[in-house]
Amino acid sequence: MDKLSQPKSLMTKMKDGVRDRVLEKAERAPVPQKVPVKENTKKPQDFKLHTQERAVKRAMFNYSIATKLYVTELQKKVEEKLHKMIEEEEVRLMRKEMIPRAQLMPYFDRPYFPQRSNRPLTIPREPSFLMNKEQWKCNTDSELYSFQRQALKPIK
């Protein structure tokens, strides 16, 4: 039994030595002091989240967008009705104009005597199908250039 007891004693001695070394190191190392916990003397303040405010603002924004869409739809409907009424009126007027009407009977008791016109007679000219550069001139009096044909010589 001596043999068995010797290793046990060695083991315990080794464990004791290790334990002593660890304890010595622990004594040398500075022990971190614990911060004393303060007691709550005040009541916790109520905190206010911005989610409610944002929800209200978003609801107002959604409402404004919905009203804008509704107003634009109403305006489109009114414009379509107006356009349709104008087209119907135009069709009605066209149909009214297309109705054939009888012409008035001529007055046979007062015969028609044609009168000579006061306008001067036209002077005939030769037709010129070929254009020369000399026949065109440019008037720069106005802002826009206007090209006019020069008068051609009348037939003799």
C-alpha cells in the first residue's frame, strides 16, 4: 500500500503547489474594485416615439395625394363631357347645314341686264416654263426675305 499512497501524496503535493502559485499571483494582481450600484431615486421618464407623429404625417400625405388624384379625375371627366358636348353640337350643326334647301324663284317681271365691269383688261403674256436667274429678285426690306418674280414683257 505504500506504493499506492506515494503517488497520491505526490499528486496532492503538486496540486497544493499549483494552488499556492495561483493564489500568490492573485494576491499580487490588483483586484478590480466593483462600482457601487446606485439606487434609482427618480422615476423613469416617459419616452415618446416618433412613430405616432410619422404615422399621422403619412396619413395626411396619403390623404392629400388621394384628393389630388380625385380632383384630377373629376377635371378629366368634366373636360371629356365638355368635349363630347362640343362634338355633338358640331355634328348637329353639320347635319343642319347638309339639309338641302330650295332656292328662291327668280323674279321674271324684272329681267336681269348685265353691266360692264370697271376692272381694266388683263394683258396677256407668253408662258415661260423655263426660269432664269435674272427673273428672280430678293427684297430685303422686311425681316423675312421674300422672293418675287420680276414682271415679264407683254406680248406685242
